[in-house]
Amino acid sequence: MPFGQHVVPDLLNRHRLAHNLEAVLHIICEETSTALNVPLVNISLYDEQRDLLYVAHHIGAPIEYRTLATPTPRSVYDSFMQQLGTDVIIFPDVQTVSELPDYLLYVKFNIRTAVGVSMIREGKLVGVLGVGTIGEARTFDEKEIKLLEGLADQAAQAITNAQLFEESARRLKRWGRGDRQFLAA
């Protein structure tokens, strides 16, 4: 194969993936896991209609983790973040904080340390990028926290782009159906 010929299909595939929200979420989780050397990564997205955060994607735990995780009302999230005074949540060992809503889930999957960073884009909450350890607690140093914050900023942009693309595609599809119905009448 001539030099560079394999690059075009690969770039086209990556471009298509960048517009698929589920693929974007998976890539963010994989890249975050690799960058921080953590087994568990989850992305909670903010749903404006329901006014809550829900686990939209994760890696490192069985699929039931996502279905069993308790959605967080925005008011609870905002109150908690205001108390902390930061966009970074650090639980050195979630199994020692029994009042957490998903405490039993953390015990079930042996999740220990959890760190979450708010994903903000143009002043609006997109979601939370979270990492965790399984089996043993870990201390994340300042450099790792800064890296996670940078990844969360990039993730917020990528997620927003994918959401906008998918919404545009849905509108275009609806418009196209309506146009054909109009022409058929």
C-alpha cells in the first residue's frame, strides 16, 4: 500500500466517531483510564429536562454499575459543590463514607478512591468525569488532579460537539420527513 493511503480511511472513521456521542464517551473513558492509570472511569451527563446527572458511560465495572447508579439531582450536586468550593470531588476511600447515595454499590464493586471533576462548557454544566480505584485506596497527586481537570475540559468540548451534531442530524431527519410529506400532498 502506498504511503499515506491507509491514513484517509482512518481519519474518516475517527471523524465519524467524533459525531457519535456513545463513541465519544467511550474514547474519553479509555483515554482517561490510560492517562491516569486507573481501572474505573465514568462519565455522568447532565440531563436538563430531568434536571439531574446520570451515569451515561463507564469502563472498568460490569454494565450493571451504570444501571444501578443513583442519578443525582442538580440541586444536590450544586449544594455539594458549593460546600466544597471547588469543581473537584475527592473521596480518599468511598467505603468509609456510608452516607453516600451509592455506598452499597461502591462496596459491591469494591470501589475505593473516587475523584470527580465537573465538565463545564461555556459556563454550563455538561457533566462529571470521574475516576476510581478498585480494591485499594490511592492518593492522587496535584499533577494527576490537574491532568484530570484538563481531560474534563477537553471532554466537555467533545461531548458538546457530539450532542450538537446528533441534535442537528435528528432535526435534519425530521425536516426531511416533513418535506417529503409536504411534496406528496
